[in-house]
Amino acid sequence: MHYVSVENISKSYGITGLFDKLSFNINEGDKIALVARNGVGKSSLLKILAGKDTPDNGKVWINKDVNVALFEQDNYFEEEKTVLENIFHTEHPIINAIKLYEAAVESNDGPAITHALTLMDELQAWNFEAKVKQILTRLNIHDLQQPVKMLSGGQRRRIALAQTLIDIGFERKHSFLMMDEPTNHLDVQMIEWLEHYLNQENVTLLLVTHDRYFLDAVADEIWELERENLYTYRGDYENFLEKKAARIESEQSSINKARNDYRKELEWMRKQPKARTTKSKSRQDNFYEVEEKAKQKIQDAQLQLQVKMSRLGGKILELKKLYKSYGENKILQGFDYTFSKGERIGIIGKNGVGKSTFLNIIQDLEKADSGKVNIGDTVVFGNFAQKGLDTKDNIRVIEYVKSFAENFPLADGSSLSASQFLELFLFTPDKQYTYLQSLSGGEKKRLQLLTILFRNPNFLILDEPTNDLDLPTLNVLENFLADYPGCILIVSHDRYFMDRLVDHLFVFEGDGVVKDFPGNYTQYRLIQKEEEKKQAEEIQKKSAPVQTEEAPAKKKMGFREKKQLDNLEREIANLEKEKKQAEEALCEPNITFDKITAISNRIAEIIKLQEEKEMKWLELSE
């Protein structure tokens, strides 16, 4: 089935052009990852397809039978309303029934629960309700009555994701889902579940992500938006890099050939007399085509990270008996560690266990309840924090950078002006005079990285550094960090990034427990999954009754079975009551023969019904 057709669409903001004359088609079952540099319009393209923005020109056609859903980087909620009201925002009888049921259960209102159960039965909404429960549980969303305005950025992100998945799950027949960086603010267990969920669902997908493991797990086709063209690659990210390199090499070879032809044709053009023959006019027309191709440039500019690292002495960082709690929430319980030169440590753990707090304590931005933090005299921290740029938006890029320094020293001993240093980070002269508020999320991240590195830090602290960075920039950052001689401490949910860079992990398990794991993230997850499997088997062995050869293993009772069992118990009790009343009626004086016959027949029916329902009850209870 044909879902989307796009023909010659263009988009620009002021003098800044994003893309020009894009054309493509999307069919049912396609799972596409869109790759491009920051600032070329990935998010704008998704908004156009979702009907939230319009192209400057061109046509967009969406099949009328297709339900389109967009998960954006920026989340929009009705702030005064609850989580429940925001998630179930669609007006539909089934959605409203589930919303009513969830509210009744959470408030433990007996009559409301009874009414909601009846409504759910009438609409046959239980299958979809089970899917909703799975989504909410996996995304760690439990307090549905909390006002959205009270939530953190990460909580809002997960609620927006739940809202989107519930929308497409409800309209599941023909769904076109677009996702802009869906893994931001998700821990790894959530990311792994989302991979599995998207692969199981009958959904057509267009995805923007920096997470290469997630990309490979979910998408089977990569689209690259570059130089106003859209290039298509079948296969995984590694195949994309190989095919792209081959394409650029082929294009460059074609341009070089055109340049040689251009020089010959230019010489011919200069020697030709003014009067042209038909043959010479044809050659002249061909000359302009050759000229256009010869003057093409393949702009594959790469971010350049060249910094002069400050000298790092023998004493780096010592943490002694650190304790930290927020009320009953324990972050650290007597944590000890001494950092060595060149160490690369990853920090992992679920959201809310204190990873960012630990980074703040190390930098003396926050105090521990007790213990000592001894920082070496030569240590210069470079803090790549989640909060982003700490400045007002109504300032130009060049002015912001010059507020730190006019010139920046490089590793080779030379120095660059603020403008030259910005060009290393792919900020063109025009872009340098752009206001910060006009930059994309990725461009702001790139500027934030610049302001950190020009201080020449020797101890880098990176808190979710991959969020909002495009894949080409991320590859350059990884290469730079791989050769970086200083210490690195990384908090990240990007498994590929962690696997490539860290030597060992600090695992925050909650309740103040921090374990040192000697390996990368993939190795840790493999061991963790094996331990989880063993624990599940142990629990199953302890809880399972002894089985005879004839007795089958008991299955866990589902909600509907439990509800049916409760109904059977009530019906059996009512039948017993009716039988007793009928037997008492037979003992009444002056009873007629016809009435005795009717009551006797009814008693026989009751006994038969009792036997059937008791047998069904026995089967369910076993």
C-alpha cells in the first residue's frame, strides 16, 4: 500500500536554505532511518509530513486511510492537566473507557471500578488495555494523577513517547510513525524494549536517531539528506558508511573527468569564430553542461577537534568515604576511588539513581553529606552537561564565543581567532552571525562542545553527550576521544558510544550501591541478562509446587480469567440461594400440583447449572 508521496518540496528560513526539490515515496512496511548533519532540516521534514509545517513549494500527498503520528524532540502538553489526561488525549469510546478504568483503579473507587469494568466488557477493550499497561510499565510511568507541570524533562519525554505509541497502537491498521531522537532520556532497558516493540508492531517508520545500535535494530533502509539530494542505502549503518565512501569517490572521479573535458572545451570555445554551424552550436550547448559539472564541489567538511590539553600531574582525583542522600533516597554510601591518568570510565544506572549528582560532587558543584573529594592542582575539568548552553538566546554565535576569549591555542602550538575556531566546528561565516535562538538543537550542542574544549581541559566529564548530535559529528567526537590522553568520565545511554570509549563502568544500582565492572557496556548487559535469567529460574523453582507426571504445570491466571472466576462464585452462590428458596416453597401448605411441578423442574435446572458452573470454577481455579 502506498502511504506517502513527496514531489519537489523545498524549505528555508530567511536566507538559510534547508533542502531543495526533494522527492520520495514511502510504502507500507518501510522502516527508514534519516541521516543528515544538524541544521539541514531533518526535524522540519518530519513536521511537514505530519502536517505541522508547510513546504515553501512542492507537493506532499498522504494516503487518507493512514494514521500519521509524530514523536518530536520538543514535547507539548496541557500543563495543568494530569499525566493520565495528557496520555489519553484522543476522543474515542475505547480510549475514554481505558482512561476511566485507569482513573478508577488508581483511586480505588469500588462503584467506579464496577462501572468501568462493564464499559470495558461492552467495548471489548481488554486487549488494547493490556498493551497500554505494557507501555506505561516499560516506560516507568506510574503516577498518572500527577500534574504534567511538576515533571522533569526526562519524565515528560517518556510520557510523550507513551502518548505516541498508544495513539499508533489504537489506530494499528495503517500507521505511519515518525520519531525524532526517540532514545533521548531513556535508559538502556527502555531502549531495548522499544527496539523489540517497534519490530513487533505492524507500523511503517521514518526515524531520526544518533543511536547506531538502535538504528541497526529497527531500520532496514537509510536515507541520507546531503547537498539538497536524498541518497538511499539498503542495509545497516556500516554498509551505509561503505557505500557512501564509494559514492563520494565515484562522484569525485566524475567531477575530475569533467574538469579535464572542460579545459579542452574552453580552449575550443575561445578559438571558435562568431558564426556558428549547427554542429558547433550543439557542441557549445554541451560545453555549458560540462562547465556546470566541472565546477561542482563535494562539500564533505568534517568537524575538526584540535585542542592543547593542559598538563596533568601525578595526583588527579581522590574520593574518600563519600556519603550522599536526599531524604530516604541514598545516592552514595561510603564510596571510595582514586583516579589514574588516562582512565576512561562509563557511568550507568536507571534514571534517578544519582549519576548527575555524582558528577556534580566530583566537580565541587554540589557537596557530599560527608567524606572528602581531593582534586589535583593541575586538573582542569571540561563539563559537557545535559542542560546545554548557559546563556541568553538573543546573542550572536561569534559574540558568545568571544565572551570567553578572542584567540584559542591549538595542540601544535599555533593559535586561532574566534572566527577561525568556529569554522573548525562547521560554523560558516554567515552562521557565526546567527542568533543562538535560531540554531538547531545539534548546532547548540556543537557550540557547547567548542566552549568546553577551548579551555584545554585534561579531565572531561560528559553527561549524555550524544543527545542531539548528528552522526557525522558524533563519529568525529568519538575519534577525538579515542586519542584523548586525559581522563574521561561518561554518563550515556548510547551503547555504541560507551562500547567504543570506556575501559570499565561504575554501575549505580540504587540505594547507594555503586559497583565497579571491568568491561564495556555490551559485556555488562550480557552478564546482567544471564544473572536475570538465573534469578528468574530460581524464583520459579521456589514458587512452583511439586508436579506429578500426570499433572501439568499451572499457568498464571490472567485478569479476564480471575474476573470470570469471581463471576462464577457469585453465580453459584445465587443459584444455591434460589434452590433453597424453591425447596422452602415446596413445603408451603395448600400448594397446587401445577406449582409443585414447575418448582421441581426449576430445582432440577438449578442443580444442572450448579454442576456446570462448579466444574468450570474447578478448571479455572486449577
